[in-house]
Amino acid sequence: MPTVAEMLEKELSDLKRVGNIEASAIISRDGLIMTSDVHAETFAAMSATMLGAAETATAELRRGVPDRLIVEFKEGKIITTGAGPKALLVVMTSPEAGLGLILVEMERAADKIKGLL
């Protein structure tokens, strides 16, 4: 029977099959890497911080919790979404990536990760 760590790694592997995803990670809500195909601790910590700031801003406006945070830049996009109370799912895409399928698959993966943790 696979371990939780192996099942989390499989989720990242399955997600990358969508295409145009260059890097992905499952991180704790406080920014620590749980599993990742990149070793970028600062990337993980800042992704958690940005989503936390967005949650604070929308709470201040009484608009609820954001579903995701998308940062677009010349070389691609970083998308961060919640994966339950303990984790976040973060992907970095290529510049030409279409978001439709990626967002659907991220939601599916986030639900699965939530169930594993």
C-alpha cells in the first residue's frame, strides 16, 4: 500500500500530464514544502504568504475566502489554491498555458490532497 507521501507525489505527477505546467508543489499553509518537483523553499513560503494576504484582504472586505491566487508574469503564471485546512497546491505554468483545463485539474487534485491529509 502506498504511503501518503507517495500518493501526494502521484497527484503532482498526474497534474503535470495536463501540459504547460513547468513546476508544482504541495506546501503547508505556513509555507513548508510537503512534496515538490522543485526545491525552492522561498517559492513555497512566498506562495503561502501571498494567498494568506489575499485571504486577509477579502475577509476585510467581507467577500469570503478566495478560491485561488493567480500571478501572471512575462515568463508564465503561478497559481496557488487551497487543498484543505493543512495544505496548498501551487503550480507554475508556461506563458502560453490556457487556464481552463489547468484550473479544473487543480481543483480535482486539491480535493484529493485534502482527503489524503
